[in-house]
Amino acid sequence: MEGNKDDEALFEKESFEEEVFSDLKEEEEEEKASLEFISTGNMEIDRKLEGGIPTGSLCLLEGGNDSGKSILLQQIMWGALNEDKRVLALTTEKTSKELLNQMESLKLGISDYFIIGRSKIFEINASYVEENPQLSESLLLVLLECIKRCDEELILIDSLTIFAVNASENAVLNFFTECVKLCDRGKTILISVHGYAFSQVVLYRLRSVCSACLELRIEQVGDQRVKTMEIQKLRGAKKNTGNMVSFNVDSEFGLKIIPVSKVKA
């Protein structure tokens, strides 16, 4: 009799666990089905992202110099504009003219969208911030106010490094927290940053509040150097980590995906 009771208890426990896991799976599938995406305009990257950048998400792109952060943001900007989205780019890396010329050279021309006002580019003078580091925290608040007031659905910040290295950790964390609130109201915000700008503790906390985290690296594979994007975190994705895509920037074809088999060869 006692054995039967143990078997019944075990059966009930297993049934409960199956029911819980089934409910969780259904919730995940429902969330995935309800998500809308912003296409990058590149089928292979969209496939790795399981549809593109989820709308209403805060996405962190981290990586070293020349790892492809800016190019990836430009690709996403181009894809979004071709989907009739409105885009605001806040850049500390280039002037408006330099950005438009570079995108044109990569076959990602957006000049027409810029002329009609569907895309806006705000330049941030990095040299001025370097000369006046004490203004970094105030300028982070200005950035937030700019994002709050803008009509654009997609906001790209390339990059936040100059502010992050000069502002307090609390100021940076507050900036990201406020960005999350703006994403809850419908904005989609992508922020590029160099990993060295934060301590590991702060970087871990920032990753935890972001809906998506993409890490970009330059890797030596045989006799070639390739740019690699690894998806560390992605809201609604079936596979949360380890999904990777390798690419190079071709002067004639723009962002060019490199098949994994070719990278490993």
C-alpha cells in the first residue's frame, strides 16, 4: 500500500511538472507569435535573429574597434527605412555627411529618406565631450529627452562609449533604465558601445535589463580575419545564446555574410 502511495505521489508530481512546462512553452510561443520585428534587410541576419530586431526592445551591441558595430547599425537602419519605419540616428562616430556617404558606398543608400525626413541624423561632437567630461551625465539626460520627444520608432545610438567612460555608474544605469521605460511605450532603441567602457559588474547589469544583447568580435580564422556577431540574448528567441553569424564588409557589395563552412575551412 505504501508503495502505491509513493507511486501515486510521483505520478502526480510528474504530471504537475509536465503541466507547468507545457504552460510555460505555450506562453513563450504566444509571446513569440505576438512579437513584431524590424527587418535588417539582410535575410541571413534576420534568420539568425529569428525574424529581426523585436519592436519595443532595448538592444545592446558591444564589441571592440572595427568589429562591425556601426556597420550593423547602418544595415538595421537601412532595413527599417525600407519597411516604412522612421529612424533617428544619434552618432558620436561620424558627421551626417560621412554617415550618408559610407552607407551609399556600402549599397545601403538612405539619402532619399533623409531628404524627405523619414530618417534623421543628430551629430554629437565627441571631442567636445572629451574636453568637458564633467558634462557627460548632463548630456545623457539630454539624449533621453531627445528620445522621449522624437516621433521616430527606431532610435540608434552609435556609440555611447564617450559618455560611459566619463559618467558615473549610477548615471549610466539610470540611462538604460529610462530607455527600458521608453521601449515599453513603443520605442525600439539600439545602443552600440565598447565593452571596455564598463566594469564587468555594470556590464552584467546592463545585459540583464536589455531585451537583446549582441556581441561583435574580429576573429582570425586561418589566413582571414572575419567579423562575428554572437547573439548573447534575444527576447522571444527559441535559442537564447550561441547563435552566430560571420560577415565582412565588401566595398562593392556592402555587408557580406560568410557561410560557416567557409569560415571553418
